[in-house]
Amino acid sequence: MTSFKSLGLSSEMLKGLEDLGFQQPSEIQAQAIPLLLDGDNDLIGLAQTGTGKTAAFGIPLLERVDPEEPRTQALILAPTRELGQQIAEQLALFSKYQDQVNVLAVYGGAAIINQIKALKKPQQVIIATPGRLIDLIERKAVDLSALGILVLDEADEMLNMGFKDELDKILSYTPVEKLTWLFSATMPAEIQKLVQNYMNAPLEVRVATKNEVNKNIDHRFVITQGAKKSEALMRFLDHETALRGVVFCRTKRDTQNLAEYLLKSDYKADALHGDLSQAQRDRVMKRFKNHELQVLIATDVAARGIDVNDLTHVFHMALPDDPAYYTHRSGRTARAGKKGISLVFATGRDRGRLERLADKLDISFSQADVPTPEDIKAAKIEKWVQQILDTRPKGKIDGQLFFEVANTLAGLSKEELLAKLLVLELERSNSSGEGDDLNQRFSSGKPKGGRSRGGGGGGYHKKGSYHKRKGGGKKKKGGFKAKDRHHGRRGR
């Protein structure tokens, strides 16, 4: 089995990786690092988000930088501010024991005057978003004449965001003689044209198929009315008390509206989208990483820089048009070997789209139920009972106080006392058990809504087939078991 030591890294780099708990390289790291460490070839790395791409190019880049040369030797282009910051943070950790290598991240949304001031000092490595880098180049604040390595990270996303002209302009300022390392999750025609125009006989490292999805993710969907999706989301937040996740929306407006709706209902949520200032985005991410927020409501672009390993859920308020976006979204959960849930809020018209997505990604979707108020009430009481069982009162209650309360309640039977406590807890947690069933069926000429609790579910599986489960919870060929459903008990 490959180790970092076998890749030919310096002792200083190995020590830094050991401090970070890096034991064995990921597949993209094992393949790319030896080629980039000493080679003089351009390279294309095809791998999905969450596979360790930053270390795959960051480690050999740092090993090749000369700390004695004050000019900029390496440039990393990233599509978003968050991703740029994340790369800078990781490079700083990798190079902990190396000779001083200065790394600077520059991006829009922050004061350009401060970045210009920082660029007057030696910065061997610059990480930049395309728009801000062009601003700095035009102000003659950046000198790329000594550039030896250019990294295009998430190149497909930069093109999706409309940065083609910016990339062409930036590349025109770089030396002809340099190494270009391009990393991307997909290889569309625009990327192929970029390779033809700017790369020289590149080697290719391919880790995953175009849309390969993390096998530790449980893919689910619920069917509900479009106007009821926000309420359905709140049902899941109420039911899964340990839930921590990201909710994806199509537009910045949808993202902000949903976040405000949840906040008004006292949920710990906030929005992350392109209209926020850098200070606002940093504040939101800090709260999320510090567990002050239960969910983050985000657009696809804004979520590119999210680097959190303990997310239990990813929610899709609508299916993305591109399967690659579903892969990127769902890949935010089930990181570092953990398991996670990716759940789509579908409407009755989404049957065909789910079938095609399952077939395209070679995955299976199991149908879940939106928790009813009764389900939520049961889950909260279950948690309350467990808290009682886990409580150790010895030494925490004054003896006199205990006897006074005991004497006051002595006239109640055990059943009466328990009933009163239950009522108080239900009132405290606002769990009345009343409310509509938000579940629906797919459009098929049959009445919508009011589905039986015993069946009517189904699942989409690879090969594009749809399997319907009848009552009794038994699994038919290619179907799913009752335990796969979010129904009446927590979906663990």
C-alpha cells in the first residue's frame, strides 16, 4: 500500500503531513504527486470534489518552490473566494516545517488596497480568483514574469461561472515556458479547448468516472408540493435533532428567502451566496464551523469553498440540471469515511428526472416520507426520555429541596406524575402532533396525497427502473426495505 514516504517527499513535508494526521495518500494524491514532484510535463487531473485534489497539487508545488527566490513562482487560480481561502489554509499547514514560503490569497469582496500592500512583499505562491487577479495585474501590483507553475483548480467550474475571457487574459500575462496543472471534475468541450490552446502534451490522471458518487451516501427523495418544500424541510430539522447539513437552492434569491423563513421560525440557519460581502461570508462560515448553525442555505457556486467534515445531510430544494452538480452537492456529506444522507425534495412531476439522474450516476434513490407531526412528537419524546435516563442527579440537588418537592408531589401516582411531565414537555417543545401530511405520490392519474403509511413507496435505481413497494415493508427485486424510509423513527 502506498505511503507518503514512498512518494519521495522531504522530511519536513512528511513531518507536516504527520501532524495533520495524513497517513496514506488518496488515489489522486498517489497518482499525481510523483508526476508533479520532479516531472516537467503539464498534467490534467480528473477527480471529484472531496478526493484530496488540493494536497495532490499543493504538496509537490510547495516542494518545488525556491524560498530564496522572492518573486512569484506559482499561481493557483480558483473559482471562488472560499476555495481560495481553503487552499491557502491547507498550504500553510502542509509547509509548517519547511523554509519560509510565503503564500497569499487574493480575491474579490476584500479591500484591494490591503492586497496590493501585501503583494509588495515577497509572495512565492499566489492563490487568486480570476476577476481580482486581473484587477491587480492591470494595477501592476502582480509580477508573473518568474512564474514556473500555473494551477487551474476546478477549471470546469471557472468556465461555468463565465471566466473564459478572464482565463485567456491571465494566461497571456504568464511566461510561455511554465508548467500547467489543470484539475477538474469534468472534461467538457470548453476544457478540452483550453487544454489544446494552453497546455503542452499533458499527462492525464483520472481517478473517477465523470459523475462517480461517494458510496457512503444514502440517496433519498420525498414527494411533496412545491409550495410545501420549506415546511417539509422544517419537519426534517425538527425530527432529526442531531442533523447538520447544507441546503441547496437554485438562485441567490431563493437562498436568502429560505434562510429568512427559517430564521423567523427560530431555526439556526443562515444563507451563503454571492451577494454577501467577504466579511459576511466569513462570519457565516465561522458560525457554521463552530456549530452555531444547524444548516447552511447555499447556492452551488457559494458552496464550493465549504470544507466541513461532519455534515450528516445534504438537501436539494430542487434537482440540479447537470448531474455533476448533484455529485458536487452530495459530496459535501459522507466525508472522511463517514456516512451521510442526500435528500431531494421532488414534486409529482420529477419522476423522469430522478430516473435519468439515477441512471446517469449509477446510483439508487430510496423514497422517504416527510415526517408527520406525530413522528416529530415521538422523536422529541424519545430524546427527552433518553436525557432523563442519562441524567446522574447524585450530588447535584440539595437534600432539603428534594424532600420538600417529594412531599408536595407525594399525592400523585407514578402514572399521574409521568402524564403531567409529558404534557409539560410537549408544550415546551411545541409538539402538538397536529398538521397536514405533506407526502404526495408521483403524477399517474391517481389522487395525490394521503398515501398509506404501510406502503406506496418506491425507489429509483441504476438502469433507470422504478420499483414500487406494496404494504408490509418487504423488499421486492431492486426495491428497498422499510428501514430505508424516514417514517415514524429516525433514519439512522
